[in-house]
Amino acid sequence: MELIRLNIRGISYSQTQTGAYALILEEDFGKRKIPIIIGSFEAQSIALALETNIDPPRPITHDLFATFARSFHITVKAVFIYKLIDGVFYSNILFQNSETDEEKEIDSRTSDAIALAVRFNAPIYTNKEIVDKAGVYMEMKQQSSDEVNYGNVIDDIDNQLENYEEEDSFHHLSDLEIKELMEKSLESEDYETAAKLRDELARRG
């Protein structure tokens, strides 16, 4: 199967899903871009890894996993986005033990896979079918990934997370709107937001 390498072009707030972000991937040697909807926590993790001037005071989950893997001579060799069904992208991470050269491919959420790929400077690949199906031509304000200010993205995500921590953050929504948002959150594997929406419905009885 022909593989197409993807590069991260940016992260932006999703206009269609509350509390979600769009991770924009672009094909190598082409202009098509693939927007992938990810949760706030995953967006923050990817942005932190891409922003070299910001160090969290304590390691977040993906940093902890990366340190753990390196301690046992395990590295991420590549990430493969291999399937797209009903708007959900499926990915595998290819791990390699640098001492034995043993390789192991493990299923992963795409957002987690990319968060680790950035930390290990590992390539991200997909196939022609997915690019043909999900790839779109879209203009980006930034001309290169180096110009993206991920510090602003991180600040924006922090503000969003603070809003979600408030008990009445979904108070203004109707039951139907909450149910629709919960379905979209589950489809994009944003289980954190889905759980909070579920809890809001439970509080209403």
C-alpha cells in the first residue's frame, strides 16, 4: 500500500464541536489538508510538545509515557493513520526496542498517536484512500509550521478548560443540544467532554 507522509500544519478551535479542536495535517508534496477533531487535553498536549519555549512544571501524561518508554530503550518509529469510518480516524503506533530491534505495532487513538509522534520526532503516515476521502484544499494563515504560535493555542485551551471546570458550563444548553454534543464528543473520542455532558443531564434528572 502506498504511504503518504503527513505534516502538522496547525491547531485551531473547532467551529462545529464545542470544546474540541481541529488538528490540521498536510500531505507531503501536495496541498491537501486533513482536519482531525481532537479534544482539548490532546490539543494542549500536542501544542506543548510543538512549542519548544514552554515547559510544564510537571510532566503531563504523554510526557510521562515518553520518559517511561525511553527508560526501557523503546522509541516511536512511526504513526500510521490507516482507516476512516464515520468521521473517526484509526491509527497504529509502531514501537521499536533500540537494543533488540524488535518492533511492535499497537492500536491507538489518533490524537494520542500524534502526541507521541511529536515527542519522538517520528513520521506520521496515512494512505491514498484516506487522503482522497478526507483531504481538502484550504488556505492557512501561516505559511509554515515554524510560524505557528502554539503558545497562543495553549493559552486558548487553558481558558477553555477553565470554563469546563465550572459546574454550570452547560447550563445554557437544552437537553437536546447536550445529547447532540455528547454524541459528537463520543464520535471524536473526546470522552472527557462526553462524561461532563452526561453528568449535566444526570443533574437535571
